[in-house]
Amino acid sequence: MNNFFKRGFLVEATGEVYPSSNQSVCQSIEEFISPSQKLEFLSQKKPVTFYLDGILYQAEVNEAQSRGGYFINCTEVKETK
């Protein structure tokens, strides 16, 4: 049976009221990641994509409906071979 649930994590957007620039999205991700993890950005343009410990993720900015503010939804991307 296929796994219908994608793996991922949420990052609270830092700095701006709305993280409009790609640079602010990348900066928020860099601040969230532990120094012991290996982070490599594949694309810093929308959609921001990056490798974290060898796993490909895509980042998308969303509004936090219940409490205001914004978060960055980082979802694992399955690479096709």
C-alpha cells in the first residue's frame, strides 16, 4: 500500500510580518535547523527547495489561521528516478 502522508516540518517565519522575499524564507529555515544537520539549498527562488541530511524538501509560506502570523511548511519531495 502506498504511503499517502508526506513527511515534513513547520518553521515559524521570523523577521518580517510576511516573509515575502525568498531570502527571508531561507533565513528562517537556516535559523531553525540544528548546526549538526547538513543543509544545502537547491533553489532559493520560489518554490524554495533544499536538501536536509540528504532528503529533498520544498518550502511554502502559509498563514497561521488560529493565532496570526506565518509559518513555512517544509514538505519532503519524492524524487523520481
